[in-house]
Amino acid sequence: MSLMGFRAQGSANARKMKCPCSFRCFLLLLGAGSLLLLVHLQNLTETMLLQTSGGQVPVAPRWPPEKGAAEQREDVVHVFSPELILQPPSVPPVSDSLFSSKQPVSKRHRKLLLKSNSAASSTSDGGEEVLQQLRLARKQESRRRLLTDICVKYQQGMAEQLVSQRQVSRVYVEDGSRLLYCEVPKAGCSNWKRVLMVLDGSANSTQDIPHDTAHYSNHLRRLDSYNNTGIAERLRSYTKVLFVREPFERLVSAFRDKFESPNSYYHPVFGRPIISRYRANATRHALRTGTGVTFREFVQYLLDVRRPVGMDIHWEPVSQLCSPCLLQYNFIGKFESLEEDANFLLQSIGAPANLTFPDFKDRNPHAERTSSAITQKYFSQLNATERQKAYDFYYMDYVMFNYPKPFTDLH
Ligand SMILES: *[C@@H]1O[C@H](CO)[C@@H](O)[C@H](O)[C@H]1NC(C)=O
Ligand SMILES: *[C@@H]1O[C@H](CO)[C@@H](O)[C@H](O)[C@H]1NC(C)=O
Ligand SMILES: *[C@@H]1O[C@H](CO)[C@@H](O)[C@H](O)[C@H]1NC(C)=O
Ligand SMILES: *[C@@H]1O[C@H](CO)[C@@H](O)[C@H](O)[C@H]1NC(C)=O
Ligand SMILES: *[C@@H]1O[C@H](CO)[C@@H](O)[C@H](O)[C@H]1NC(C)=O
Ligand SMILES: *[C@H]1O[C@H](CO)[C@@H](O)[C@H](O)[C@H]1NC(C)=O
């Protein structure tokens, strides 16, 4: 069962059975006045019935109906012709605190349902919120499906490989909320670390955590620090989360961050060899400090098969950094919709209601955030061949996460 979303345990009378309950498993109530419509999502009821009656674990059906993965438009809210089931969900009210470490996911989902339910029946805004949740759940489903399709196509057999410690070395663990987060630099990772620190109780609020504390205080444990049993168990049962960003934009963001402002590590370690290799008439000063690397020099380094200095996590493709085909993430968020995706995730895992995703810009807070216009400007310094090579370099990230070609002349 590779493509399942969030796993959850069955309810009271099926407690021992592990059920593949996913985001699709949301029982969501759509309310309009007194009319409550229970939307049947992806054989949801069937799943629930099996779950509560202790039946066989059903094979998760695919939704939406088969179609070329690339054609799927995740942004489109499908007008679903739901098989409406006019039957209230048989979920007991839950009274324990919204956030407790031992709580199975299904309970949280039920709470979400109850919350949505009461919201939906009292205000129309609540109904909109439910629709929004549905839309985001579908988006996740579509992202997971695309990733699986791409992995089957390009990296067949990958999922059967044994996971090595190196492959989980970027993954952070939050045992309390049973969360694994793969760190992708330049895609909101500092704020994610803050959130993880609040979740694990090492901070009260994301506001209290300065950038360096988020990155260098050793509060957060990485998955490779556990033994093989610990790794396997967590990979099997935790919610695995990945946040990605448009690859060229991520690259430009990394370049600006590391080379355009003073940096006592990147200038000497990367800047010096880059300038010395790719700049014909480098001054002594430039060679000594490694300061002033141009974007074009940086890209030349990136694309050089014999790089004078190694890779770095800030520009390493996500497809390598986080091994998405191997780890089969349950949740794929995007930097382009960071807050929306992140808050949806937080809500789904039952995070405290007052914990929302922060909006701190850590690096060079006065510099403009790298946008697609800024990215285009940087890439205009390259010629067509270089742009194509850079695209090829990030090709897997482009297709795995459904980003369109950034320039029309690319193939
Ligand atoms: C969180 O707040 C409480 C009460 O204000 C305080 O006692 C505790 O030390 C704080 N925890 C952290 C990690 O700052
Ligand atoms: C959220 O609520 C909890 C308890 O209700 C409190 O300890 C915590 O400080 C609050 N966090 C924020 C960011 O307000
Ligand atoms: C792995 O770690 C867990 C918890 O730290 C421990 O209980 C278990 O015995 C360890 N397993 C092996 C094979 O070392
Ligand atoms: C290097 O400097 C020399 C002399 O200043 C100049 O003629 C030459 O064009 C420069 N080469 C490059 C690649 O800038
Ligand atoms: C683009 O730049 C590279 C150097 O990075 C050069 O080798 C190549 O000839 C250029 N291509 C074109 C089409 O100008
Ligand atoms: C579940 O979904 C599958 C395929 O999507 C469909 O063939 C089947 O009839 C559905 N079952 C129910 C009970 O809706």
C-alpha cells in the first residue's frame, strides 16, 4: 500500500487493526441550512464500514478517475457529482483535548469532522471552510498520485530498496504528532522547524524562536539518529511531509541568500573555487574572499560534471535530497501555497488551534522575496543552452511536483 494517505487506527471496536485511512477518509459534512449532505469521497463509507466492523483492509481506490497524470489540474475544484449518502456519520463525540501525543489520527479526523459539522450547520462560512478542506484534500491526492506515477515511470524498483540512513538524514522527527518532515532549504524550512519545536514542546510559540535557534539548537531529532527499527517503524506509521518550491526560483533564492550578502561559510568554501575556476580575469581580492560570484558563474559550477566543490543542500534537487520515490510522502506542500498547505496539514494532524504557520522571512529580511519575476531576471543572464542544462538538472523536480516549464524554449 504505497499511496495511502494518512494512516490511522480504527475506532474503538477495531482498535487493533491498522487501517489505511487517508485524507480521503475525511467524513465531511456539507451544510446548507438544515440540509446536511454527507459527501462520499473515494469509497469513504465503504472504508469506514470495513474499519469499524473489523473487516479486511480495503485497497484504496483511485480518485479522481484514471487520466493522464499530467492532465490533472490540481488547482481546479472538481465539481463532484457526489454519491451522496444521506446518513449521519456514526462517530461518537470526542471529549479529550484536541492535542495529545497518543491520539490516533482517526480521532483527530473525527474531531475535524465534528468541528466542520457544527460550523457548517451554523454558518455558511463553515460550509465554505469545508469546501476548502475538500479542495485541499483533493490537491494532496492529486499530488501524491502524480508523484507515484512519475516514480513508477522513472525510478521503477526504487520503492523496494532498503532505506539507508543517508536517505533519511534530512528528515526531522516529531514523535508527539507522529510527523516526519523532510527539510528542503529555501522552501519554508526555517518556519517548519519553528512549528516542529512548538509541537514538541521546546517552545511555546513560533514567535519566540530566532532563526539560529530554529536551525542550530539541537532540539529536533533527525530520523537517521534512530536505529533501523526506529526508522522503519516511523516511516511506516508517521505522516511524512515534504514541502517543495519551483526549482529555478529555489535556485535563485539560494544564490541570492548565499552569495549576494556577506557569508562567512559560502564565500570562502564555495565562492573561492567557483571564481577561480570560472572567472577568466579574477582579481586577487575576489580570489581571496570568494565574494561576488555571479549567477552565471554559479550555474556553471552547478552544471559542471567536475565541480571544483561539492553539492549543497540549498541547491540539491529535492528528488535527491528527500528521496520522494523511496519514502512515499503522505503530504506534499508547495512553497507557492505555503501557508494554506501548511495550515491544512496542521489542522489535519490535530495541532493546537492557535498554532498557525508563521510568516517570518529569515534571511536578509530587507531583500525582496525571490519571485518569479526576479527569477526570470537572473536566468536572463544565461544563454539558451545553459538554461536548458539547468532545466535538465532539475527535471525530476519539475515533473514530480508538477511545475510547468519556466521558459517556453525549453524541451
Ligand atoms: C512556556 O510557557 C510557560 C508558562 O509561561 C513557561 O513556564 C515555560 O518555561 C515555557 N516553555 C518554554 C519552552 O519556553
Ligand atoms: C496556545 O495555547 C496554549 C495553551 O492553550 C498556550 O500554552 C500557548 O502559549 C498558546 N500558543 C500561542 C502561540 O498562543
Ligand atoms: C532500537 O532502539 C529502541 C529504542 O531506543 C530500542 O528499544 C531497541 O532495542 C533498539 N533496537 C535495536 C535492534 O537496537
Ligand atoms: C581579461 O583582461 C584582459 C586585459 O585586461 C582583457 O584584454 C581581456 O578581454 C579580459 N578577458 C575577459 C574574459 O574578461
Ligand atoms: C552558452 O554558454 C556556454 C558557456 O557556459 C558556451 O559554452 C556556449 O557556447 C554558449 N551557447 C550559446 C548558444 O551561446
Ligand atoms: C469504490 O470505487 C471503485 C473504483 O473507484 C468502484 O468500482 C466501486 O464501485 C466503489 N465502491 C463503492 C461502494 O462506492
